[in-house]
Amino acid sequence: MEKRFQLLLNLILSLAIFAIIFYLVGFDKIAAVLANTRPDFFVLALLAYIILNFIIAYRIKIVLESIGDRLSTFQIFKSSLAGMLASDFTPARAGYFFTAFSLSARHKIAFEKTLLAIFGPQLFDFMIKVTSAAILLYLIISVSGRGDILVNAIILTIFAGAVVAAALFVFYPPLLKALSPFEQLPFAPFVFGFIRRMHLHSGKVLAVKWQILAVTMAGWALKGLEWFLLSKALGIQLSGDPVADLLFMMVFQAAVTIIQFLPIPTLAGAGASEAGFAAALLPFGVPLETAVAFGFLTRIVMIVVDSFSLPVLLDYLHNHSLESSLDKIFKME
């Protein structure tokens, strides 16, 4: 009951943030932008997201095979997509770990192994997101009129240091131990717990690191393509160069989606990530209502596709109580 109440509070906060956004930007303006969405680009974005989920399933397959369990990509895809659906409505997208529960229950694989297949590749996702966030921040500062070479050099040095620090967090466990006194800070237990789980599984995952890295990079490019198509569906123009815009969207999506994974009390960063879209795109000349609509559209794509896995999710919950499942998910922290 406590977890259900927590989810209710998260829902209320998400709705409150949405209400503030609608009030400040104008619901009619956002609705008008969404109403003019080009269906051809939207459908192509849906297709890109579907292919992306097959890539994610294939990455899980690589890890499971490395530890002796063979499943087809399609078998994994069904559970992975159901995990995506659960993540669409849980704080910090923790519901994605339902994938591990589902794979374990459906295919009689030890839960520790399915959890490894989920957590292990996060080593590479984490580095891409942190690096992308540093690049995006630099671009925002650059287009804001900071043309001084010395200032830019200092900014790049700081961001490079942040990326190196992130790499050490992931690949050098003693650093995390040395910083353990800071674990008492708000939200720190989530971050420390997540990185510890990555450390726990890193050895076996690094044995197939090049395969995972290649698949992860392909997924990163495809997610960037999905967002590029959605930006075109809304008529967003950045540089006018399609290749440059695609590269920007690869960086932009990896950086902004960090918000959805933060342990803030909203459903998958709902509301907060849309606000992040507006703040990040405004310096590039994207109107406020268009940026917010873009954020909504990226969420709509996920929910539309992920909803096809609802039978898999309901089948699991039919045999396992919602309360115990929520407890397991939140314990992932």
C-alpha cells in the first residue's frame, strides 16, 4: 500500500508540473503545434523506436549467451518492451527492471542472470549520457554568446573532468568507496546503489565489451534518428544541415533523458523532462511551445509502442502481486 501511495504522489506531482507548464506556455499553443505534426515523420519515428527496442533486446541476448543462457531476440523483445512500458509510469524509470523479473519468470532463468543482462550494459549507456550532457552544455553556452577562447577552454576542461570522473566512478570501485560519506545526501543512495550494481556485474560484461559497445552505439544512433524524425515532424529547424541536426539529436536525447532517470518524485520524469526540453532548446531558437510539444511527442512515441506489450505485463502481474513487484522495483535503488 505504501508503494501505491508513493506512485499516487508521484502522479500528482507530475500532473502539477504539467499544469504549470500549460499555464506558463499556453495549452492552446502546445496543442496547436501537436495538431500540425506531420504523420509521415511520426510514423517513421515509431518505426525507429521499434527497431531500437529490438537492438536493446539483442544486447540482452549477448549478455545472457555469455553466461550460458540462450534466448531468441524476439523472446527477449517481448519482456523488454513490457519493461519499457512499466518504466513509462515509474519514478526514475525503475520499472524497466521488470524486464529481468519477466525473463526470469517466463524462461526459468536465474534472476541474478537476467538482472546482470539489464545492469551490465548500463556501464556504456552511463558514459554516453554523461559525455552527451557535457557536450550539450558546452553547445548551449557557446550559442549563448560566449565566444571568448579562454572561457571556452575553461568550460571544456571542466566538462572533460566531469566525463573522466564519471568514467572513474564506473570503472574504478575504490573511488566510490572513498566517497561513501556523501551517501547520506538526498538522492545519493540511489546513485551509489546503481553504480555498485554496475560494479558487481562489470567483470562478466566486459568480457563481451566490444559487442555490447557496438550494439549500444547503434542504439544511440537510432534513438538520435528517432528524435531527428520527430523534430522534422514538428518543423524544427536547427542548422539546416540534416547530418549536423542528426548528430545534435544524438547528443541532445542522451543528455536530456538523464532527467527521466533521476530519482525525482515524478513518473519517469514526466513534466520535469518536458521542462528540460524547453530550457535546452530555447538557446537554439526553438519556440517554447514547440520545444515542450517535442518533449510530449517523444513520450507519446514510447507509450504508443510500449503499450503493445501490455498483455505480457498483465500476465506477469496475474501471477505476482502488484505490491511485491513494486517492492522489488523500488529495491533496485
